[in-house]
Amino acid sequence: MRSPVRTLLVGVGTRGKHWARIMHDEPLCETVGYMDLDPTGLAAIQKMYPAPDVFTDLDEALAGVDADLVILATPPMGHLEQAGKIFDSGRHLQAEKPLTLDLAESVEIVRLADAAGLTLTVGLNFRYLEVTTAAKKLFESGEIGEPSFAEFHYWTNRDGRRPGINKYPLTMRQPMLYEQSIHHLDLFRFTYGREVERVSAVTHNPPWSMYDDDATVVALLEMTGGVLVNYTGTWSGQSKLRRFFWRTDCPEGVVYQRELFSDLTIVRAGSDQFEPIDLPAQENFVDDTRGLLRHVLKQLVAGVKEPVPSGRDHLKTLALTVACEESSREHTVVEMSAFYARHGIPAEWL
């Protein structure tokens, strides 16, 4: 593929503004246009990061620009139709997560990419946080042994009505699960290098929640190699008190993270002393997305047939997210191998 990669951004809302800035700054990327239904939003983004063309219709945008890659920064509810048009036009696709809210639709998008001979990557930007990179390297090094069991708490009160934030989660199905917990579930898979074998989950919405559907998720994950993860996440904690920690116990010590985007430490076995791990400074939601885009672009230029984070890989995280919803709804433990088969995910994709 030619370099820089000619790129069209579809969606210039809250998340799209991050993408526009990152595309503008990235030497491997050439922004050839923006598309959004809102002319006001397009005018605003043109003032900040000018592009040669703007469009309010996806078909016109795809016909009107010479692009190699489309970045889809729109709500997940319309991704299947949009992805179909993008692949029909012969463009590679980088889509925001979740790929869709319906697992069958995500499977279909992966099939469409395969049929078109085009690549599909998904915006799992938390993988590119400095703290995530450091934690993954630590587990891979074997310095304190392999993970055994873990506890993850994400406790906040997210004001879904405040200016400058996406509003669609207020009315979407399972907003915490599909907009936030999906990142955390992906971090377990990515950081530990393990897959979930079975999951038991309960979702809940407190009476004071501003969200129409459940804004709290509690889950127990059993992963390959006997790793056990106890997970709690909420957008509707009462009061402005926030709490985050992620503790992973290993044979030779504990990996302890006390902030969502930073503060990674080791506590050795038999000790109570924190040993901080130095991390580069990072602008959250920007530098991690920058790392994601750069990684994807480098792979495209190199001709990698299935760049990561790939659509197939995302299916495993999305399937786990859907399995949590199913477990809560059906009051049952979900065996992931049976779940994959039941939802038509081919074994060769896993």
C-alpha cells in the first residue's frame, strides 16, 4: 500500500474529534476527507484540522475521495450497513468498538471483509496505553511468574449528559457492558495472553442511574491456565467518589495498578513494599489511539494480510461481552466453547 495511507474519517463527534487530531498529526496518514450527518460538526472540524473534502452522505464520500482506509467513528448501531458500503467501495476499515451490539452482525462484517479481500481492524485502544504495555511485558517476562487470580474494580459516576461526551449510551442497551466493560474484558485477554473458558455475570441498574439500561456489571471469569478474575464495573456509583484498582496475584508477587491509566507497581511475595514501574507520560484517549493508528498503518503499508487488533480477535472480546449479558439474563454460567458454536463463529477464527 502507498504511504502515507490516504484515509477518510466517518463520524466527527466526540470520538471522531480525537481521530481527526491524530490523523492530522500522523506522518503515515493523509486525511483526504470527513463525513458526518451534521454540517455544523463538519464545519467545526474543518477549522481545527482542514481536509480536502467534507460530506454529509456516506455514499457520496466513498465515491468522492481516493482513500485506502476508512476510519469509522460512529455509534455501533449502524456499523453493519456502513461496513458493507465501505468494503463494496474497496476500502480497508478501522472501526470503533464495539463493532456492533449484535454478535451476528459482527460475524457478518468479518465475513464481508474476507469476501472483499480487505482488512478489518477494531479500535481497542486500551491495549496501547503505556500501563497496559508495561503490564503485558511484565507478565510475559515471567519475572514474578504466571497470573493465578485477579480482582478488577472500576467504580465511577459517569455524567452521560455533560457537554463534550457521547449521548447515545444514555439510551442504549447495556451501556456499561458494551461501552466500558468491553475494554476491561479485552484487557484481561490481551494482558494475560489467555482466553475465557466460562463466565458468570450479573448486570444491574440502581434507582438513581441516569441510564435507561444497566450501568453496573459484576462477573466471574475462568480463563485458560486456571486464571480466575473477579470483575466489578459501574458508571452509576453513588456520589463523586471514584475507585479503581486491578490486582493480579502471581507465584512470586503481585502486579498492582491503582489508576486506570497509570500507577503500576509490583509487590514481591512476602513483602508489603510497592515497587513502582516507570511509565512515560501519556495523554489518555489520544496517545493510546495514536499508538493504535500508527500500528495499523504500519501493518497496512507492510502488506500484513490480517492486521491487529483484527476483526476476528475482536469477535472473541465481543463474544465474551455478549456472554456476560446472556449469563445475567438467563441466570446461568456460559461455557464459551459452546457459546461460540451456538453463535456461528467458525472454529478456525478462534
